[in-house]
Amino acid sequence: MPDAEITFESGAVTYYGSLRTPEHTTGAAAPGALLLAGSGPTDRNGDSGLLPGDIGTLRFLADLLEQHGIVSLRYDKIGSGRTALGPYEVDEIGDLGFTTFVDAASAGLDFLAAQPGVDPSRLIVIGHSDGGLVALALATAVGENRVRAVGLLEPLSVRLLDLLTTQISAQLDTVVGAGQLPVELADELRLALADTVESLRTDGTIPDNLPEPLQNAGLVHANAKALAEEDALDPRTLAGRLPAGFPVLTSCSAKDIQVRVADVDGLDAALAHTALTSVRMVNASHVLKDVGNRPSTGPDYVEPLPYSSEFAEPFSAWVATL
């Protein structure tokens, strides 16, 4: 069934999105799934303004959910698609913080629950990448009793600044190993990074005059509030707050260049008390496309590759139980 264009409000922002209602659920109460995009200017389909082309991960999820009679809602995050910047200027976005994304997801869930044909007692929140942290924050909010299951797909599984530290350190190791950067300069960058992490965690600020490579990694004053707020949310701590027996699905792939399998293993350990379905893949990229025998490099995200059957089959089996 074609998507219906919808809007809902959160704070001062009008969010634009797509509501997918399977034909055979019309007139009967069905589960509803809220789909949450990853970091950056990512729209309702999972496409990114930083990597022009068709990624389509969230649209793919809506297709799978439709096959199981589940209504789904996906929307353009602030900074993407028709939602754009809302009433804000570019230089004001950094002041909104990470809670803006959680608040928008909460408003979207309320909108979904109110739709005709949706059973408000059977709401699912499915987050991809950074959206997984939003899903956990939403499901474990004080007084929260709307969410009945959570899907965490290629999720952020450690604190944000710990992940950034690991990623930047690996990049430094690579360029030092290739003879492109002196060891001494790499050590200076590592020290500046450690100081920045401490500063963000202590008082939510970023030191002045950071080296350009760290600024290029997003460690700039305009992002300080969002970085500090997101880093304060430990995915494993949030996972531990979910009720015993709560239905959860996690997924990760050996070829994911943004999320490590070992980190998701740690998240799974924190979810041991839940009704956990853990999906492990071999040839899927971070955006759930099948790259075959070659490695994923990032530009392949927008290639016209098939979506992963390694993911689709167990995911479909999971949603069929909800």
C-alpha cells in the first residue's frame, strides 16, 4: 500500500514522515512500529545528506513490516528531508542537544499509537545505528509503558565518546603505519582527544583550538551539547533497565565498518535478562545491504545492492512473534 504523507509536532518543529498501513490490516487492530534513523542528516528512508544516493534502509524495514501486517511510521529527522531545520537557523541546531531526537521519537510514537487500526498496546520501536540509542532511551524513560518490543539494528553499543576514541585511534594507527603521520603528532592528537573527552564529560565543553583533524571528526563547539548529552546515555546501562522477558532484537555484521561485533556482544550481555534475539551476519554492510565477498567501504552504501537476506529472514521471524 502506498505511504501516506503525515506530519506531527515536537517542540517547535513540524516533522514530516511516511505512514505505511498494510492493506489487510485496514479495519483491524495491528501492531505499530516506529522506525528511527541513524546519526547525521538522515531522512525517513535512511538516506543521508552526507552521502547522496539511495541507501533506503528504513524503507526496506517498512517493506518487511508490511509483509507481516505491521503498520510503520518513519520520519525525516531534524536537519533532513522535508523537516529540514524547522524554525531554526543552522547555527542554532547545536543548541538543541540529543534530547531533541528522543523527544521527537516520543511524539512520533504518540502519533502512531493514535492511528486508526493500530493497537496501542503493541508498539515496537526499531532503531538503526544511532537510532538504537534513541530507541533504548525512549523505552526506558521514567514512566514509560508504551513500548512493547525494541529492535536495535547495527546499534551504538558503547558510550559515544568511547566509540569515537576507538575509531580515531584506529585511524591514527593506520596513517602512522603507512608513514603518513609522525608518531609524535599522533600522540599529540591522542592526548588532545583524551582531554576533550574528559572536558565533555566533566562540564559539557570542548577545549579551544583543537587540532584540525579532531575538529573534522565533529569535535567542535557547535556539537558540544549534543555530544555530551548522547555520551551520558550508556547503551548497556539502559539495556539493563528493560524489564525481564522484554522482547529485543539486536543485529550486527562482521563487515560493518561502523559498529564492532564485539561491542554488540557486550550489549547483548547487558540484555541477557530480556527475551533476546541476536542476529549475526557475515556479508551485510552497516546499512543492511549485501556486499558479498568484498569488504564494505562506505561508498557501497548507495550502490544498488540487494538488502541482506541474512538480516531479513531472522528479523521477519522475530516480528511475526510480536
